[in-house]
Amino acid sequence: MFTLNNLEISGIPISKGENLNTILHTVCNKVGFTLKETDIDTIHRVRRFSSGNDAKQRDSRPPAIIVSFTQRRRKDELLACVPRAAGSAPPMDCKIMMRKNDTSKFIRITNENDLLSLK
């Protein structure tokens, strides 16, 4: 279940015998964030599925790393470090996904009309 304390890290290839805590510490060091032992509740990989017609078809990208922070504030502090560390890097495309209720499908929000369609 997704909570506001969770952070998804995408695009990191799987390596044999990997240590997700070490990977997270490396990412944090790269962006200038000091991670404390008490910041993390759990960390794991989640495989991806294609968003096409066959929902059970696996995506070819590496599984995402999901980090569950003990405090939302610490997750937000880490995220605040990322744009500063990126410097002159081109901005990443962001996707906003919402759903009307817990059982409805996700809808990609690209403009105000998409938001109005959720009413």
C-alpha cells in the first residue's frame, strides 16, 4: 500500500547480492542528504507490470526500490535535496496519477479537465 512516507527509486539495475541499504546510502550521499538509521522502516524492490492490455506482462525496466520512511518529514527533506544536486541537469518528466476511489483505475492527470473528470 502506498503511503505518504514511501519513496520510489527507479532506474537502478539489479545486481547479484545487492544491498538495498547500501544503494540508498549511496543515493543519499550523491544528493547531499545525511540518512540516519532511524529514518528507514523498510526497503525492498517491487517488480513492475506493463500498463498495456495484458496487465500481467512484466515491464522490462528493473524493479523499483520502495523506501518506507519512519517520518514523512525526512522523506521530504531528501526529496528537497534532489533538485539542488541535479544542478543543470534537464528536468525529469513527472506523471501525476489519481483515482476517484480505492477501487477505481488510475487516471493520468495532465491538465485541469482531467481533475474535473474525477468528480
